[in-house]
Amino acid sequence: MYSSVIFLLSAAAFMASFAALSWWMDTRDPARQRLAGLASDTATAEERRSAGETSATPWFTRLAPFSRWLLPGTGKERGRIERLLTLAGFRDPKAISIFFGAKMVLAATLPFVWAFFAAWLPRLSSNQILLIAFALIFVGLLAPNRWLVYRVEQRQRRLREGFPDALDLLVICVEAGLGLTAAIERVGTELRFTYPELAADLALVNMETRAGVDRELALHNLNERTGLPEIRGLVSLLAQTLRFGTGIADSLRVYSAEFRDQRMQKAEERAAKIGTQLIFPLILCLFPSFFAVAVGPAAIRLLEAFATR
């Protein structure tokens, strides 16, 4: 009976995992995203995405008036948070107020939630309950900062993954005879579904250029929005090319070759670290099973031999 229950639970867990994995792969498929975008009329949403705006939910926008009391008083701390919000993709002027409003709500809500659940734990003393409540206040104040840093890291990782393709497409477009502005616009259009965040930043460069912003300043703003060393190098290269009037195609080709060499060196470095990183999985996972298979039968025979005596 127990074996049948275990078998049914295992089968249900396998089917649920397979369904979740299939759904996740379908949502991440670039071809499906492109077809869905072409089939539906999402002009307004695409314009907002191309502008690089990350809209907040109406529930969070109500926190902005109450968060002015928690805004950092020093300009250095406020500038650091605004910088992180920009790198995370939140460019709304109210983003910093919403962020500190969310911290205020978490710091005020978590202790009350804990007090509700603590009533079901009679073994805890009042001092322990109060200590955990204060700890939860600190968690509510520090957790949004950690989440923001994580959001920045994830966004930069996605931008870094799409940058090689964008650079190759930019080289091809420039060598085909397109100008720098037209080439950036074309690359942004091609990467709209595969790497939407990078395409949004490139589209914002074109929008600033059309609005009358100097092209060098627009590229500098791209560097400030992304914070990647790779894009910083590309922006510096394009700025020098525009300033001194050298050939853009030759400069991009040289930078693309150097970037490929850097990417190959990083890949070789990661490959060299794999052997060291596999030591602990081998010891923790494979060695016990090998020990059980190799020494287990002999140990069982020894136990049987001593038991017969």
C-alpha cells in the first residue's frame, strides 16, 4: 500500500514539474514572444517599453506621499539609491519615494504578522517574541535594499548576455552603409523580442538624439543607465570616433574582435575553475554512493559472518 502511495506521489510530482518546465520554456521562447507581439496590437505597450519606463502598480504609487519622512537626508545616500534604481530599470521620478514607502510598509507589517502567528506558539516568552519582532523590523528595512541589488545584478546579466549579439549586428549594419543612428535603431528593432531591455535602452538613445540631445551625451546616458564595463568601452570608442572623425566601421570591427577575445578569455577562465568547483559535489554526491557499492557487499558479508558465530 505504501509503495503505491509513494509511486502515485512521485508520478504527480513528476507531471507537475514537467508541466511547470514546459510552461516556463514556452514563455521564454523568443519565437513565441515575437509571434505574440506581431499578432497582437501592443503599440502603446511597446512605446512605453522602448522608452525604458518601468511603471509601478497603483498600490505602490499610494505609498509615495507617506515615504517623504523616510527619505535619506544626505544627498550621497539618496544619490546611491537613485543610481541603483536607474540601473534596475526604474526611471520614474517617484521610484525612490515608492521604494522607501515599501520599506516603511514592510517594517510596519512584519511585526504585526509575527504577533498574530506568535499567539499560536505558547512556548515562546514575551521577551523572545519582542526580540523577533525587532529583528523583523530590521528585515523589513534591509530586505528591499538586497532585493534592489539583486534586481540590478539580474538586469546587468541580461544586458551582458545580449551585448555580443548587439555588437555584431551593429558592425554588420555600419559596414552595410547605415549611419550610427540608423544602425542603433535597426539593432534595437532586431533585439526587441530576444533582449527587450537592451533594445529599450538603444531605442531611448535614438529618442534622445531625435529630441535634439547631442549624440555623445545620449551615448553617455546609455552608459549611466546600464553600468556595464562593456558598454562603457563601446560608448568611449564611439565618442572618440565621433569627436575625431575616424571610421566607425573600422573602430567597431576592432572593438568587436577585442571583445570576442575578452569573452573567450572569460570562458577559458570559467572552464579552468570547473575542476576545482567539482571537488565538493564529487565528494558529497558520488563518493558515498561509490563507497556503498564498493564496500557495502563486503560489509554485509562481514556482518553475516560475525552473526553466524
